[in-house]
Amino acid sequence: MAATTTGTANICPLSNSSPSANPKPSPKTYLSLFSKTLQKNPFFPQKQQSLIHKNNFTVLSKNPISEFFTTNKEYPDDGFGSFDDDDDDKPREECGVVGIYGDPEASRLCYLALHAMQHRGQEGAGIVAVNNKVLQSITGVGLVSDVFNQSKLDQLPGDMAIGHVRYSTAGSSMLKNVQPFVAGYRFGSVGVAHNGNLVNYNTLRAKLEDNGSIFNTSSDTEVVLHLIAISKARPFFLRIVDACEKLEGAYSMVFVTEDKLVAVRDPYGFRPLVMGRRSNGAVVFASETCALDLIEATYEREVYPGEVLMVDKDGVQSLCLMPHPEPKQCIFEHIYFALPNSVVFGRSVYESRYHFGEVLATQAPVECDVVIAVPDSGVVAALGYAAKAGVPFQQGLIRSHYVGRTFIEPSQKIRDFGVKLKLSPVRGVLEGKRVVVVDDSIVRGTTSSKIVRLLKEAGAKEVHMRIASPPIIASCYYGVDTPSSEELISNRMSVEEIREFIGCDSLAFLPIDSLNKLLGDDSQNFCYACFSGKYPVKPKEMKVKRVGDFVDDGLNGSIQSIDGGWVKGLQNQDKVEDVIASNTSKLPP
């Protein structure tokens, strides 16, 4: 399979601006789904100056299992519980995807790219490679390094491959739900890896099952394969378009067939997906640019919202799915999910977080002696805060990167055991000091309360928390694992009540109007649903995690006992909208 990727067909409106820009496509120029004609035009230059500096590879350490339990608000640390009940207390990204066309080391490059994106999912990993028009797949539960070794990668020859790292939102953590999925149908075989979440999954699955479809997994991604299989459109490119027309929600996907690699992003562009090129001409798609950096691929541009890109021996062809409103990209990519050395939605993640910290120092100043961060995701914002406040930044908390999934408890219960496994306070930095501690977000507040107590037990005179995001008051339905809105502390309490709950001396969040001002003209292109409860695509089904999904190892047990439950409708939407009226008035139109 030759890596001849110079020719390109393009019928998607493009901007003449920098490749990192995120243009607003004009609906007038979008191709209707019913048009089956692709025009050929020169599109991608073979070489383009990289907008991203090569960085040393870093992976944020996160425990593979996280679960949300109802917490006793009177006694946030009453039950010792398990270590994983405390794990980060953060929203979790569902997954990361990668696709490579035209490189003889495709599967090994996929492996490295998945390593770079390990922070996006730690429950499972998989690679599908194409060799002599045969799709070969290896998937497994655990980290990338647990799933793959030299001998397994030797079983995946070929110059085309897709890969996936997973943290489950739709579907349980069972092995059979680990992507990429591969299926055979009347026109051949197809593999798919998906980042996102479909809000109409249950409805689509019910219709397909009524028509005789048989499902092997509980993942919403399998619906896409069924829709492709039943599509009457030709060629394969247009079967994907036909299938995506029926999807609602967030999806950044890569597909592979016997001779093609296809990347597609939903019309709102909720989840990131970028395109790059290696020096040998190989085309690479990935969820984050940090993956491109590691495998020495030059960043070219984003896959635009609503765009389908197909790569084969004739080059790269582009098709737009449908007219769509302005993009609604996930703001949490810049707050928490992405690595600081990535460029996401055309913006440097490092610079975004640094500016968030500067804004906090300007709008919520406090007399202090030292600024520290909750590692790792709070570090860059803390640097920005310290620089703006003129106060030294120091490592007041040291994170252990060697904490895995564990249910081993000491015979005598130790208060805050889970947090102490991961974070160790530095008494020399903290003792007798007025401390500002910067974190990226507060979800349920249980971990924050334990961190404050650790700092005070280590001798901190005062602890002032600064949060580099607005309060999270609503659940996400677009590929981020969050608890129900009732469990979100900012949905139940005022800022002062939260301060009392976690025990700090002062507490401030990043104001949402300041966030909008910082984003400037791009502010209307981001999704703020978790801060506002205003959903660009109305959720029709609500995900409810069950305890079984937490305790099962993903390799046994019935699907009924461990699958995440789905219920219809947003039962508490009216209540949420009442609580957040003041926030929504500050959002861009």
C-alpha cells in the first residue's frame, strides 16, 4: 500500500488563515448529504511548518478506576471506603484515538501515540492493523504497556492502523467493549475507534434490534458499525456520511478498511481530532497533538467540525457532513483533559491554563507566602497565579506516580488513606505559611477537603483554594464521565458553603465571564454545558453509573450486573436550570 497522499479532493469550506485556526464554515458552501460527487482539488501541502514545539513526553498519572458515590455531606471523610472512591474526584475523558496511513511501522507508531495519550483512558487499549487487505486486531484491559509487547506488535504488520485508549462512559469495562471494534459485512471489513458519546444511542440501538441487528457489546460505538452495514450508499466514504447523519452527540472517530483510513468529527466538534504528516508522507490522525510530537509527525490542522476525511492511495479527500451552527468544543480539554504540551482547538493548552491562573490572581487575590498546586493538572495554572501575584511557586504536594488500582487496606483504618497514597505534603514548604493551593476543578469536594486537611496537618497556617475553572453544576453527556448533577457540590452549595465543607480559609473559582473574555472571539465556539446546564445537543438518555461497573474487573460477571444503566430523559433538568440561571446570563449567545 503506497503512501501516495499528495492528491486531495476538497469540498469542505476552508480558511486561508493559519492551519491552527478554527474557522467558522459558511453554511451556504456546505455539500448536501444527498450529493454524491467529489471534486478534486489540491489541498494539503506536502510540508508545512509545525506550529508545535517538540516537547519531552509526559504522562499524567491517573488511576484506571474511578467511581462516583453519594457522599455524606455532614461527614465527608466518615467512611474509610476504598482508595478508588477518592481517586482524583475529577471528570474523566472517555478515550483517545489515533489513525495512521502509509507507514510500514504503522502499528508501532500507533502504540507510541497511544502511550502519549494514556492520560485520556487507562481501562483498555487496542490496535487494528491492515496487512494484505486483512484487518488484524489486538485489544486488552489495562494500560497500553500492559496490553502490548514486542511479540504482539509483531502480529500487527502493515502500513495502516488505528488505535484506542479507553475510559468507559457508555458501556461497561468488559474486555469485549475495548476498542477498536472490527466487523465484517457485505462489502468487506471495517474497524472503528470512537472518542465521545452518542446521546441517542438507546433509541438507535432499539431501532436496529427491531430490524434484526444483533449486538455483541454494550458500547454506543457498535451502533455506528450497524448503521454503516445497513447503509445503501456507495462508496464506503458515503456510507459513513449516511451513518453519521443519524448520530446525535459527540464523536471523533477513525475508521479503517482494507484500503482506506477515514476520520470524522461531529458537526459541533465537541471532542478534538487533529491531522498531521510524517516526513515519509504518512498521514496521522490523533485526539491530541502530543501524540503527533512523540511520533515526529508535523501538525497540519484540525479535522473540522462536521468533516469527513478519507485517505487512500489517491490522496486525501474531504467532505462536510451537513450545515451546522458554530462549534461547541469542550472547554474542559483546556482546563483538565489535554496534556499541557498539546495544542487543542487551535490553542496552546499550556498558555490557556497559565492565563487561567493569572486571572485568578487578579480577580481573587489574597495575602499569602507561597503558591502550590494540586499535581499534576493544577501546576500550570498555579505557575500563572504565582507569577501574577509575585509570590514564589513551590512544590508543596508531591504526587506518587506509582499508585495503581488497589483494595489493600491497613488493618487500622487511616484517615485520608487514599489521598495520602497519592499526595504527600512537604512540611518544609508549608509549615507556618499562608498557602494558596491551585486546582483545576472541584467535582464532589471530598478530595479537596482531604487535601486541605493534609496541608493544615503539615503545618500550613492558612489554606486558600483557587480553582482554575468555573463551578461544575451539570453533568456532561458528550464523552466525559461525570456524576449526576445532584452529586456535584457546586450544584448543591454556594461558594461559601463549599468553603466550609472543604475547610479552607478562602475559596474562589474562575469567573465564567472572565473565561469568556479570555477566550475572546472564540468564546462562542466552546461548550459550557457543565458550567451552565445549557446543552448544545439536548440529552435524550441519561447515563447512570452502577457500583458493579466499579468493582468488576471487566473480565467476568453478567452484562446486567456491570453495564452502566441508561434512563430516559433529564429528570432533574428543570431544577438544574433554576439553579444556574445566574450563570447562563453570563455565557456568550
